[in-house]
Amino acid sequence: MRFQKCLIDGVVEVFTEPHRDERGFFSRLYCPQAFADAGISFNSTQINLSGNRRAHTLRGMHFQNPPFAEAKLVRCLTGSAYDVVLDIRPGSNSFGRWQGFTLSAQEMNALFIPEGCAHGFLTLEDNTTLQYQMGRAYEPGHAKGICWDDAFFAIDWPHQPVVISDADRTWPAYTKEHKY
């Protein structure tokens, strides 16, 4: 595994190093010791799947406030997605920054997202599936979000969404009163 720090404090892109032979390949996707050696404190407690039938399906920008904040490791199992991390931690050196990544099944890359960041993605292909390894079990009733096209953050999405849920369409714009 190879770890590459990103522009946002605590966000790390994770690259697998598959062993390939005549059978195909074998690769580690998650190893607590390798993460710890890279300075990432993360233990997966729950694994979720997000199946998306159509290209340009948008999900996000999601987060949960403490004490239910979630760190996550996101990976694309089929297809590809433009994955966005938004730092909403008021004391962070990278507060207000966002960064986008292309995650794909072909590249087998993943993204570690620390607590305190909002997260969303836009699928780039039909039949795109993302896997989320969560650092904390989901707590119903604590989901929060920020509007995906919030002018304060000005995320540059590669395409206009074609499919978006009513909940994701109606998240509020960011204000200084947003509490994280």
C-alpha cells in the first residue's frame, strides 16, 4: 500500500500495490498496521455499499457532528466517481478547502477522509458502486449536509448532476452558524 497526503489536513489517497500473475491479481485493500505506520489512526467498524445505476448521480455533501463524526475509507468497486472532500473543521489549517479525486475500480485507489470533513461524489459511469469503510457505526438522526453547489465553497464538479435525491438537493448553504 502507498499513502499520499493531500491538500486537506488528514485526507490521504491510498493506492494498492497488486501482485499480478497469470491468474489475475491479489491486493490488500486495508491493513490497520499499514495505516498506523502511515500515521493514520483508523479502525473500520462498519462497511457500507452505495450502488448507483446512472452516470452523473450525485450524493453529498454529507457529514455528522461530534460525538458521531465519521472517518471513512472510500473505494470504487465498479465504475468510477469524482469524489469530493470538503474541510468544515473551523480550527483546521485547510478549513473551507475542497479537493476532488477520481476513484475508479480500474485504478483501485481509495480515499481516507478524517472526521470533520463533508463528503460527496458524482458518478462518472453507469453502474458505479462505492464501498465505505466507516470508523464509527452510523447513528440515525445525526446526518447533516451542506448544499452540493454552495457558493461559499464553489466546488467545481466535472458535470451537472442528472440524478440527485430530494434530501441532497435541499441541504442548506453553509453559514458561520453551521456547527461542526
